[in-house]
Amino acid sequence: MTMARWTFLGVLAAAIAVFVSCSYTNQEMQTPPKQQVNTNELEKKQTQKPYGAYLAGRVAHLRRDFNSASDYYIQALKADPKNEELISRLYLILVSKSRIDEAAIYAKQNIENGNKDNFAYTVLAVKDMHNQNYDQSIKDTQNFDNPAYKEFIAPLLNAWNYVGLNQPDKALEALGKLKSEPSFKTIYHFHAGMINDFFNRNREAQKHYDLIITNESMELSLRSLQIISNFYIRTDQKEKALALVGGFNDEKVIADMLRAFTKTVQNSTPQNAKRIISSPSEGAAEALFSIAATFRYDEIIDVAHMFTSLAIYQNPNYDLAKLLLADILEDRQMFEDANDVYESIEESSPAYYAAQLKKANNFIKLNDYDSAELLLKSLSLDYENAQIYLDLGDVLRMKNRPEEAIKYYKAAIKSSGKNDSVWVLYYALGVSYEQAGEWEKAEEALLKAAELSQNHYLVLNYLGYTWLKQEKHINEAFTMIVSAYNQAPDDPNINDSLGWALYNLGYYGMAEGYLEKATEAAPANAVISDHLGDVYWFTNRKNEARFQWQHAIDLKDDTGELDRKQVEAKLKGGIKKEPALSYDKELIEAQIKNIQGSDL
């Protein structure tokens, strides 16, 4: 990445990161904005209500309920309209929720207060573009005083402002400033192609589009794929569009979404293909999305959040921008907000199915398994898809209905065909069979998963641990757990398995370290605490053993594995007998030497 782009990243991140900042001082929390200096008792009572709104806004802000935070801050500002700090915070939060018309009011006030920040002028420029005040939008960008804004934001926005003024040559001239920065070469050619395309300069548009496709240094995104293939179809080059779509490969793109788009291309003709960019506002949305997408992948999440919201404001039907916004919200653990975004994607959109699947996954993250089950079963009526069946199986297994989960995992295996990830389905199937008490079928599925996954640590750990619980295949079980540990030495569940295995084999001192490591990483896991208590009992740390057993009983056990009566019995009388498994000592000690970091 070049120095110019690094500078741009730093400037944007510093300018707008405050909107999610939680770094407020205790003094700020204790002192209301400005009004608290009143000494008259009546005045104090009058300030209580706006201060209450301010505090409510702060709480909502910290909880990332940005809509509520904005509303409370607006209420507080009515009583204290000159509170500069609150104004500078408010306009940013409003932008994050795509409430741009309101944000522009406070962005303007922020500027009038002497805070000549470039992002505030960006908000005004975007609003003026939205209202087709293109000349004024250009004037807004002339207030940029930072090279990053002048050399990147202004050229993109003004190119589409000049499109709005019906001045294609000036639009391309404004955009041309991007050519001097190698990092923005793809963005330059993409927008130059779209501007020429907009004005029916097909030959020039194709030159720019073809460069993106043929030049290996330029990345073809899903959005550029959509725009360019749409151009090829409209200019009677369908075979070229199909070849482009067929050769597209991007791991960030959901396969079913790409399949839906491919089907759209296959069914398109020059007569029925509608131009994707049909207005300057839609072009401006592309400019804003280009910024957001670029810095999303550079993990500057605040920048991506703000510019994606601006893009959706310019084009409310921009589904790819909505997917990006929802993805950002998920990164912020704002799953309900993300689902609101997914809900706004129409069923006719190629993004609809992907959005619904993500919505179901968010229900799972919110522990709303009923809503997830309802949505996934509804989707299964229209789509025969392995991912739906897998997700449904997972939901039903989490709802303690393994028999039903088995049905969907088997359907997922049938629908998946042969691919590298099919082992996950056999693994999930094996877990469900084990939970349903059908061990022979579980064992068969888990062994199949181990074979297909080339002994993935998740499969090895589950199968080895289950064999140990059943006191069978001890040598093979321990070998599997050691292999799993060497693949994932920081996984708390695998540390638990290894520690518990060593305990059952009589290596109490060695078991201690792995179980302590597991407990530190997963302090709320009741089963791990129980296992650690067992080890402490035989290493003469009996008070600590009882503490761990009591802790295990106090914790919630979602696995169903913890035998509370047995733990309560250990609390009263300890453990009477040491474990007595039959195993090959020479083989086991050879495996212990294979443990990563072992000093045996």
C-alpha cells in the first residue's frame, strides 16, 4: 500500500472514530453539559429534564443503540443548542444510521462552530448531490483542506456532480486526479467506465471495463462484475458477459448470491437488461461504496460504516451496500440492527437469499432459536440447499432435538455433493447421533468425518473424548486427542480433553496444567471446572478441588454432560477410587512425548 493511501486511512479514521468512542471521563459522566452552572433552584429543576435526555443518550450510545442515542441527544440540544461537543458527536451518529438529512443540519452547525473538519463538508456535499444541487456540492468539496480529501474524495464526488450537470468531459477531468495514485487505479477505470457508459460513449466505456478485466493488477469485485456484465449484455455481448461471470472467483462472495446473479445474466437480453447506473445519485452511491469497500477490507471499520451509510442514502436500493453495512453491524455485535438492514432487501434481489441466511444466523447469535427455526424452515420450502439444512440441523440440535437435526443433516449431505467441506456435515451428524443415544451410527459418521477432513482437530477431539468417556479404544482415543491438541493447542475444549485424558491415565500432575489452561480460557464451563476439581483431589489440593466442584454446580451447563448429583457426592465425600483404565503404557508415553511442548 502506498504512502498516500496510508495517509488517507489515518485521516479518515481519526476524523470519524469518535462516533463509537466510549472513552469519556468520569467528570463528563458526573457533570451535565453546560446547564449545571445554574444556581437558582428553579433553573436546576429546568435542567434536570435535558440532562436526563443527555444521560439517556450516553447510555444508548454506549450500548450502540445509535437511533435512540441520536433522538436523546437532539432532545438535549434543544435545551443547550450551543453544546459544541454534543453537536460534533451527534452528526456522526446520525450518519451511521443513514439519517443524512438530519446529520447535515448538525454537520453545518459543527462547521459554524469553527470545527472545519473535512468529513462534515463531505456530509454536506453528499446531501447537496442528493438534492441535485450539484454546483453547491462542488463548492462544499472546495472547503476540503486535507490532501487525502482533496485528492480522493473530491475527485470521486465531483466527477458525479459534473455528470449531474451534464458535463461529461469535466466529469472525466475531475476523476482524472485519481490516476496519479496507483492504489486507486481500479477505482479510476471503474468510474471512468461508468461515466462514459452513462453518456452512451460505449467505445470509451469498454476500454476502461476491458482494462479492469485483463489487467492482473486490478481486482474484479462483485460490484464491478455486475456493472461490466450488464454493459456487455446491453451492448449485445452476452457471451462475453457469461464468460466473465463464469470465471469469477471471490471467497468473500456468497456462492448462492453469485449463482442467483449468474442466472440473471443467463436470462438477460439487450432488450430487457436495464442500465444499473441510471442517475447521478446512483453513480455517487458507487463512489461512496468504493471508498467504504476499500477500507472495509483494510479493517478501518468506522470509515466503512460511515461511507456505506452515505452510499445507501444516495441509492436506497443498493443491496450490495446493504450487505456490507449489515456485515459491519455484525462485527459490532449489533445483530438486531443488521437484521433490520437484511429485512429491507427485496425478495426479487439476487442478494435476498444470502440476506435471509445471514438473518437466521443472527437470530442464533441472539439465542432466538425459535425465530431462526421458523425462518430457515420457510426458506427450505423454496430452496433445496445444503446450507439451509445444515443451519436447521444446528438450530434443532441447540434446541435439544437431535432426532430432528439428524434428518436435516442427512438432507444436507444429500444436497451437498462432493466438496471439501462435506466433512462438517458428517461431523454434525455424528454429534447428533451421539446426543440421540445412537452410538454406532454416531461412530460411523465421525469416522467418515475424520477421513474426509484428513483428521481435523474438531473431529479427532470429539471422537477421542467420547471413546474415553465410554472407556473403549483408549490408546486410539489418546492418540487422537494428542493430534487434536497439536493442531489447536489454545482451544480450551481440547486442553480439557487432553487434561482429562491424562487424569484418567493416572498422570495427575501433567493433567493439572492443561486443565488450568482450559479453565482460564473458559471460566464459565461447568464440565471443565469439574474435571479440574478431580485432578486437584489427587494432587492433594483438596480445598481447591471442592471449590472447583462447587463452581461447576453453580454454573449453567448447556452441554447436558455434567452429572450434578455425582458432583454433589464428591463435594461431600471426595473421590474414593482412582481411575483404572486399561491401556498400553509404552504407547501412551510415546504419545505424551509427541505433545507439543511436552518435557516428558
